Amino acid sequence: MSTHSVVEAKNQLSDLIDRALRGEDVVITRHGRPVARLAPVEPAMKPVTAEALDWLAAHRVGDHEPSEDSGTLVSRMRDEGEH
């Protein structure tokens, strides 16, 4: 982890961003106290495409309705465990 004052961070911002992108923990301090941390932004998820939905539909396991709702299933499992 590296710590840098606000003034240092202002003068070295590009370098500090590069270091954060490489995985280094970069902390900015004000009057000796940590106030901010530089971290890479997580990449956004890809949008769901029609092709992805078609693939999911083609690879779906089972096309039947459940025999009971989830509340009934949980109650039954709980009751079976009491014996």
C-alpha cells in the first residue's frame, strides 16, 4: 500500500492511477489521515443479447412446472427433518 498527500496525488495522478490499475492499493491522505482510495472500476457486464437468450432456451433443462411451491417444499423438508 502506498499513501500520498492530496498535493502529491494531484501532481502524480496519472502515475497513481496506473499503479492502482496494476493492483497496488493507493491511499490519498489529508493532514495525515486517509480520505480516499484509488481502485480500478469493475468492467460493466455485457448486455443480454437475443442470441444469449436463444442459447439459454435451447439448453434449458426440463420444461415442466414444479410439483409444489417453494414454501410447501421448505415446510415439507423441515417436517421430514424432525423425525
